[in-house]
Amino acid sequence: MNSDTVTKTSPHRALFHALGLTNEEIARPIIGIVNSQNDIVPGHMNLDKIVEAVKLGVAMAGGTPLVFPAIAVCDGLAMGHQGMKYSLVTRELIADSTEAMALAHAFDALVMIPNCDKNVPGLLMAAARLNIPTIFVSGGPMLAGIVDGKKVSFSSVSEAVSEFQSGKITEEKLLEYENKTCPTCGSCSGMFTANSMNCLTEVLGMGLRGNGTVPAVYSERIQLAKRAGMQIMELLKRNILPRDIMSEDAFKNALTLDMALGCSTNSMLHLPAIAHECGIELDLDIANEISDKTPNLCHLAPTGNHFIEELHEAGGIYAVMNEINKLGLLKTDLITCTGKTVGENIAGCVNKNPDVIRPAENPYSKTGGIAVLKGNLAPDSCVVKRAAVAPEMLKHQGPARIFDCEEDAMDAITSGKIKAGDVLVIRYEGPKGGPGMREMLNPTSAIMGHGLGESVALITDGRFSGATRGAAIGHVSPEAAVGGNIALIEEGDIIQIDIMANKIDFVISDEELSRRKAQWTPRKPRITSGYLSRYADMVTSGNRGAILEIPKRS
């Protein structure tokens, strides 16, 4: 076992004794419990209970659990200020620090306990990199709030702010949203990034059934954690490793369910980054190929009026997988953390509510919930949550309104300077240009709150929150900071968007484009010291999005 390195010599054993461990505990497999608990992230405040349940499960199955921490940022609290520049970059910090802790202490296996946006992919990246037996159990989703008898989520209060500013609701109603939108701990209650990644962890085969959907406050979540603690011992016994589970076909399954569920566009950043750590290059070109043949079966908030708790009661991720498998779109012979194959896992998993999970023969749309667009505005790619776009905005043409940071765009929206038909372009917010590739829930919420969601599009080389709805097109690559064509658009240029055709262009002659390229000069970096500066120096800018320049894993 790995831990023989630190359990078979007296100096090492002396330090284990200092922890209060007995000889019997030192003789057992040493299982690392990666605990993302903290007191600032609502999705993580309950993880202490998950950790204790996992520890009990490990001990019951004959292992010795030892806990170490991982950081986590709340994207909601980081939104709209410089804090958001630090959100995506924590993914790499989480992966790096977990690698350091796991290898420095020679753990035999790991149980990862994440919940929120960058924490989940960061730990999946670490699992792939380390390639020792690993299982995931998340903290679970928040229950939806209720306002005026209707379920609401975090995106509801974000949009309510703009509704109040434009006089559509009273201050009292805004305060009601503030007080009722987030009623429990857990990851925000819609199909936002955290829940998207926790659900896709199930699809990848790295989490047990219910990992993505059992609500945080249910006792069922504690039971799930105990089972995960016991199951890691089985994975260790059978030497089932993360890269055995996260194969290229497993990632294709994840992309397929991504389309069926209508997940966050951030999954288009995270899945390629996780695959990269597995030694797999996941070209986003295949996303449209998969989308073309995968029906969208779920409209979860913010796309629709259903929430993760309802998805759970309808049968959860396995029920969605079973519906999709009726079309023969999944690879079912892949091993998973259950010790069984995908096919064995989903066999007999019934769709209990066809309003929440549409039957495969009656989808919301015949194509998937996410689309990758290309054109002279985004020669490499950009991404849109197609399922959350109003039908009238699937094809749109309008004049560009140019902003070189999120704050300037927000000022224009809230002051009424943006008109129906406009196309907002927010640039220099990419991985290098931000630096840090901020999420922009505030501008999209402001557009929706001002009643412009069906007439105004927004394009950025930054990214969008999973809580975003509307014609929000992000991850434009190459980004402006490296001279991508988005840097060459001028105020008033006509932008043409055709989401169903996967096209995005701005109207310009080849000669004029060449002239603008010749005149373009790099902008001075906004941040010249500290971790963000180092991150900007290291990050690549291409289809993989924000991935540090590290060698491909073999």
C-alpha cells in the first residue's frame, strides 16, 4: 500500500502516535478525507456533518480516515467585484494543494467532499492527476425558496434587484426575495454550475447515485456519505482508479447528459480541464455533434421552473441517463465507483415525473441544452446555454455596444443606455485579460430585470454563471487580451448570431479586419503582481479555456 512508506518506520509511526492513533489504526489503509468545509460558503457550511459520516463509513469498512482541508470560494459572494477574478483560479489551487497533501502523506485512497463551483472540478482534476482510488460525495443542493407561492432560487433575487431599480417591484418585495430565496444550506437550488458539476460527477462514475441531487438537508445525504466511506474501501481492494473510470467514453457520456440536463456553460470549461488531467484532449467540436443527436429533457432553474429537489424526486440522474439510453446514446459498459458498470447502475431506474424529466420521445427540444458557436467573432469557439435562450433570440442581429470591463457594461444597463436590439460586448475579461475570467451574472440579471431578455444579447470573453438565462454567449476564444477578433470589434459594428446554426460573426470585410489587426496593441495588464498575475502568465487561451500550461498526463 502507498501508506507503507509512512507506517512501517519508527519515526513516521511516532508522528502517527502523536495524532492519537493506535497500532491497530496505523496498520489499516490510510484514507484521506478532503474536506472543503468552511463558514463563508452556504454550500459548504454543512460539510462537517458529511465528513463525520464519511469517517464512520471508512472506519466501519476497515480503514483509518484522516481529514485535510481544501479551499472553496462562494461565487455568489464573489460576484460583481474583484473577488470574482479569484473564483476560477481557485480550481487550480484546489487541484495543486490536494495533490501536494495526498502525495506528501502517502494516502492509500481519497474521499473528496466538495460542493460548489470550482471545488468540484478542482478535486476531480486532482483525482485524475493522483490516480489513486477516489470517490466523491458532495454536500448536496439547497432547497428552493418560495415567494408568492412559487419556488425561487438565487438567480431570482439577482433579477429582482433590477426589477426594483426599474420600478417593477417594491422595496418590500425585494426584501422578501432577499430573505426567502436561499432558505437552507447547500449549493444553489437550480441547475447552476455547482449542481451541474455534482450531477456530472455521477455521470462520470466518480460519485454514487444521488451525489448530485439529494438535498443538503436530507438525512439521506448523511446515509450517502456513509456509503461513500464504505465504498472507498471496496475501490481500494479492487484497485479501481480514477483514470479507469474517467475514460474518453465517460466524458462523452458526461457531455451527452450535459445536453439532456441543460447544465451550466461552465461545464464546457471544466470537463476539458478534467479530461486534460486524465491525458485526454476533449475537443469542444464534439459538443455540437453530441448536441445534435441528444434531446434536452430537463428545464431546471434558471431555464425553467423545476429545481434540483424535484429532479431528485423524479428519479435523479440515473433516471435521466436511463431515458437517454433508450436512444442508444450512452456507453454502458464503463466501470464506475459503484464497482458496477453504467448499464448495471441505471437498469430499472424509472422516470417518476415526466413533467420534470421529459420522456425521450417528448423532449423540450430535439437538440441539447448547450451550443458551441464559431465564426469570425470567435474563430476557436464560444458557448451559449441554448435551452435558456428565448426563441426569438436564437437568431439575432444588432449593433455592437462595446465595454472593456463588466462594471462599464453594468453602468450602461442600469442607466437605461442599452436599447432593444443591441448586442453588448464585454471584453478583456478572459483568463489572461481579466485576469481570472469573471462570471457575469449581474449584467445578465440586469438585462432580464429591465425587460430586455428577449431583445438584447450579451457576448464576452469572460464567462457566465450557471444562474444566467437569456442570449448570453461567453468563453469567446481567442480572448481579447491575446488579440482575438473580439478585441477588434468597434462600436456600432453589426453582429450576427445564429445559435441553431452554431454561428457568430460581425460584419466586416477581410481588408478592414486585416487593418484592425495590424493596428491592435496589447493592453497593459490590470494586475501586475500576486497570484492572479502569475496565473495570467501561465494560462492558455484556446478551446480548453482556462487551463494552466502543464504537461499532458500519460
